[in-house]
Amino acid sequence: MLDLTRLPNALDLAARTCRTIIETPEGRRSKYDYDPESGLFRLHSLLPEGLAFPLDFGFIPSTFAEDGGALDVMVFTDEPSPVGALLDARIVGVITADQDGEFSRPRNDRIIAVAQVSRLYQAVRSLDDLGKGYVENLIHFWATKGEIEGKGFRVLGVHGPDEAVDLVRLASAAARKG
């Protein structure tokens, strides 16, 4: 069975693009996680009524992040994608953060990207194009979700596409070593 976490991510440093796998569609309360053993997506948790994922959420395959999984990604799309969708995306920035772990506070960054085929977001090239208020709302979502789940989510910074692409490059190299 194909393990989607090992699918080539097709990172293009010059174009700032890569592949992403969507686990949880925008607007959903249901949080899904990919299970490499079965090749299926398992319902992991439910957000409380009134709280939903603001963007499609998933991972960048063939990456290994400090939290032990693939690098997380939030993707702007014109409409919510189905669970398990493979999207080509343009990287526009990153929210660097750490989150309470069992024995430490591992990094748990959120890459932000735009679906390559998007018509609504085709002009978005960096987080600056979204406005400070929008990015603050994304940060607030993750902080609230962490609080509800009893996990601290501490933002370390917000960075543009160059820093985000570099994180994907480093996480791709870590996956090749592991």
C-alpha cells in the first residue's frame, strides 16, 4: 500500500511550490489524521461547535518536522478540498511555533500556501498580501485549538515565503536521512 507521507513533495525552490495532502477541509470541525499503516484517514478529534478549520489543513509529504511528523500546511483554496486530496501549492509564508509535548516544547510550524489552480488567491505571493489581521486570526485559531486540547501553542514568529521554503527544504532533507 502506498504511504502518502513518502510521496515525493516535488519541492521547486525557484517557483516556491510543492505538493500537499489535505487531511481536514476548510470549515470542518472534524480533524482527520493520515494513518500510514492502513493508508486511510482516521477521525482524530472534533472541535467544539462554533470552531472550524479556517483553511484546508494537511501535510507536505516527504518531510520530517521536529514534532515527529510531516510538516503541517494550511492551504488557501477556492472551495474546501476533500479529505485525502493531493494539491500542488505555492508557499507564501510560515507561522513558526512550538507546542507542549510530553517532555518538551517541539517546534510545530504551520506552512501557509495557496493552491496552484486557485482563481481567488492567485495574486497572493506572501503573507503581506493577506493583511496583518488575517494572519492574526490564523494564529488565534491555533492558540484557541491548543487551549481547548490542553496544549500550549506559542508563536515564535511569522515569516515570508523564503523562510517557509527553507523550512520545507530542511524538513525534506531530514526525511531523506530518516
